[in-house]
Amino acid sequence: MTVSGIRDRAAAVLTVGGDEELTPALVARVKAVAEEAEGADSGVVLLLLGGGTGGGDGPGDRGDGTDSGERAGTAGSGERAEAPAVAGGSPVAGGSAVGTGIHLVNTWERALRRLETADRPTLALVTGVCTGPALETLLIADHRIADGTVRLRLAGGEDGAWPSTAVHRLAQQIGTARARRLLLRRPWLDAELAAGLDLVDETVTDPQEALERAAVVSEELSAVPGREWSIRRRLLFDATLSYEEALGAHLAACDRSLRRRDPVGTGAR
């Protein structure tokens, strides 16, 4: 099985590079995929994530007190889209959304939520380094498959993790205590640790095995008709504090961080 083979059967496909920056172009891609998903009666939304280089930090701290002793490879799970930089800078792997402006953060959050609540199931295939927007996208997936090259890390800076709604999703999905440990230290997580924290559902040895598993799971999820999965997903969301109730607080925290780092307002607004 190849990536193109899985793509052909999908309702929509989104590729986000592992250390890709947050830009208006990325937001537009997410909106376009969400629109495709909303108009589809079958198939899955395929999320091809990762494959970045991890910037200057480099995987090392596994979060369990040991060092992985290796950097993640650059094997991609799909072509990486080129996107123009945002005035004043934009978030990169391991960095915060300095200079992007709260408007861009807001449109990103809403586009991601639109994709998260689309009618069709979402299947994420993640490889290599995955941080920043790619990791935030991973957290909205209904099913997540990671290969042995995976290295995950929350974006952030000297003042800690970037306070996006990824924080909300982490607390909802893996529990407050485990999410707190990730926020405090922002460790690099390999596939084994990510699976132990329930950040991924399946781990496989190599990219080819990941593709084979993705093909099987895609067929299983594609069998869910129409809006049936989105209805059941909504029941899960409604069982806890809603995203909408949490969004305002997260945007306010992001805005404070942006203003502290860019007090003269040189970033896009």
C-alpha cells in the first residue's frame, strides 16, 4: 500500500509538516479539507502529519529521565506544502506564535475545530518529528497511527507551553495530571511513550507498516455511514466541558503571551 493509494480512497486529505509554521496558508488548507469532509458521504479524512527536522532543539529528553540518543528522521508522510511567512514571524517547532497575532490564532483554532467536528471520521498517520500545528492537528484525530520514528513535543518557549486549545484537548483526552507533566517540561515523546499516554492509538515499526495499518483502519472507518460517527463523537464531547466554553480562556492566554513578546504590536493583527 502507498500513500497515494490511501489518498485515493479518502474523503479528504490534509498534510501538515512536522515543524510547519502557523500561517494563513495552513489555515486555508485546513478550512478547505473541512469543507470537503462536510460534503462527503463516505471515506475518512486522512491526516498525514510529521516528518519535520525538529528545529534546533532536537529530540533528546524522552520525558522519563533518559536520553533517546537520536534525532528523528526526515521521512515524510506526504509532500510538505510551502507556505508564506507571516509578518513579524510565525511559530516554528519548539517556538511560540510570536508575532502572528491573535486573529490568526483565532482563525486557526476555529478551522481546526471545524475539521474536528466534521461528519467523517479522521485518521492520522504520523511519522518523524511532530510539534506545533502538526501536533495540534494530531490531537483532533479520531484514530492515530504512529511509526517508530515518531517524536512528539508541545510547542512553547521560555515561558512554557504555548497555551492553545491543545492544552484543553490534552486534559480532556489523557487527564489533567498527565497533561500537566507535558506542559511543565515539554519533553520529547517517542512512539512508545506517546502510546503510553494515549496520544496515539497504534504504534508500528516502520512507515510501510504504518501505511498498511492505515489502509485497514481506513476501510473500517469508511464503513460508518454518513453523519453517524459525528453524532456519536458529539456525545463524547458533550460528556465534559465543551470546547466552546474553553475557547475564550485559551484565546485570552494566547493574546497575553503575544502581547508580552511583541509589546509594540509589530505582528499581524
